[in-house]
Amino acid sequence: MKLRLLLISAISLAFLCISLSSFRFEDKAVVSKYPDKLSEWHFFEGKLSDLKPKNDVIPYELRTALFSDYAQKLRFVRLPEGTKATYNPKEVFDFPVGTVLIKNFYYANDLRKPEKGRKIMETRLLVHEQSGWENLVYIWDEDQNEAVLDLAGDTKQVNWTDEKGKKHKLDYIIPNKNQCKGCHSFNDKVKPIGPTARQLNGNYNYADGNDNQLNYWKKTGILSALPEDLNAVDKIAVWDNPQSASLDQRARAWLDINCAHCHRPEGPGSTSGLFLSYYESNKTALGIYKTPVAAGRGSGGFAYDIEPGLPEKSILLYRIHSSDPGIMMPEIARRLVHKEGVELIRQWIKEMK
């Protein structure tokens, strides 16, 4: 018996060593392939921390963005010269090989006084290779002079003052390479989340004037197959603007960007049977009177993912309102509760018939 246990332990240790060595080899291969410093990508001109894009780097923003512990974001895209992305009515656009999606996470030092500057925490890149999308993370130094490629992630302290003058302090989580894959997984392959037609169908104040983003992408030659009539293109609600859409539409928009990249048939959360994408029409799949696949702490002892009229008895609200690592959703890349988003979902469930 002892000999058998020793043999099993030796085999397990061997597999562990192989896995670790493979992971390190992959890391070394990635690090050697890409620039060590963000500045070496030549996305921006002038002082790097100004994030002023070069002519071939196009800024964009989402109508309803993913919550990331109240971090603000600046997004850009760069396509290889002479290439175009292909319009898709529902999914992320089909971007050509060589495309880079650039997302910068930062905190304004004082949201009441923009002149006080900001602190950039990280810049995440999604690089489209022949083999698929590669995710990279560049961590900014304290002096805000440079960001360096780091696949292991980190935790950095950040302080800021909100619109009401309240001071905040946070140990901000910078995810490692594998954690990034956890959210960007689509049929077990890395894929972008944000740049869809419904998210880009809104105006942006470009250096040369205000324009609809989809129209601008078409005019600048980086998007093909866009319908002539933009009224035929879906436009997702702005979650925190009650004048923009109904409560139901705003709640569905919030769930779509914050939850549906996992909770859809092609995502890591597919086994839950809870599908929260913008286009989901099955009420049970949306969680209404749906029993959880697994009980335990994550269910809070409640019977349904959503019990109409009773948000305090709905598992969905229970999990997005938690900051306990064993309960909260999303499971990674956040430490704070999105109070305003939680209140939106609470009201949505409360008003359900």
C-alpha cells in the first residue's frame, strides 16, 4: 500500500513539474515575442501617459462598459494598414490578423477636479495572431513614465476622491495572463468582449469632430459591410441613464457586458444554464424561476436565480452584491461591489411581475 501511494505521489509530482515547466516556457515565449515596454509598440505620441493616439490608432468607447472596481478606461484599436474589420450584427466584429485592441485602466485623482491628473494602473492588449487572440498586460510604474509587460499580474494601491468628495483607497488587482483568459473565453478560445455593433452605435468626440463611431470607422476605412441605415443597427442602452431606455433595457445592458461573456452557451459559465446575453429571450435561461445547478454558499440558500418581485430572495442579486470570493460574481478581477449596478438589478427584479 505504501509503495502504491509513493508511486501515485511521484506520478502526480511529475505531472505537476511538467505543467509548471510548460507554463514557464509559454511565458518565456510570449515575453520574447512582444515588446517589453508599452512605448515600443508606438501607439501614442508625445508623453506616453498622455495616451495621445497616433493617426493609425482609433479611440472608441462602449455605451455600457464592464465594471472594474470603479476604474475608468480609455480604449483604442489599431488595424494593419489597408485592412478592415467586418461588421457583425450581434457578435464582436471580425478583426483582421494584426489588429491590436488597447485598453487602459486608470483612476482620476479627484473626479471633481480633472486638472489634478490621473493614475494609470495597467494597459491590456489583445493582439490578433494567425493562431488566435493573444492577451498581454503592461503594468505602469509609479512615476507614470512607462508600462512594462508582466504576465504574472500584481496588486497596486490606488487612492482617489469621488464626485461627492469622498476619499477611497483600494488594493487594485491586475490580473495574470490566465485570469484574463477566464473572461475572454469563447468556445475555449480567447476573444474580445466589447467592440460589438450595439456597443459602438453611439457618438464619440474625435479630434476632427463628433461622429457616430460606426460611421467614423466606415469613413476611415477600417470597417466593411456596415448597413447603410444605422437605425437598423442595434443600440444597447446606457445602463445609468434612465432617459436613454427602460429599466428592463438598462438592466439587460448591464448584465450583457458584466456577466454574459461567461454566462452564454459558448462561455465558461455555460454549465450553469444561466444565460444573460442581450439577445437571450428564454425567461428560464435568464434565471426567472430557474433553480441553481449547484447549491451551497453560492446559492445563499435561495430557491431561484431570479424570483420576480423578490430581489432579496434572488441568487443573482445575492452574488453580485457579495464581495466574498466564494460567493461573488464575477469571480475574478474585482474587489468592490458595484453599488449602482446592484441597485439597478435590484429594482429590475423588484418590478418584475
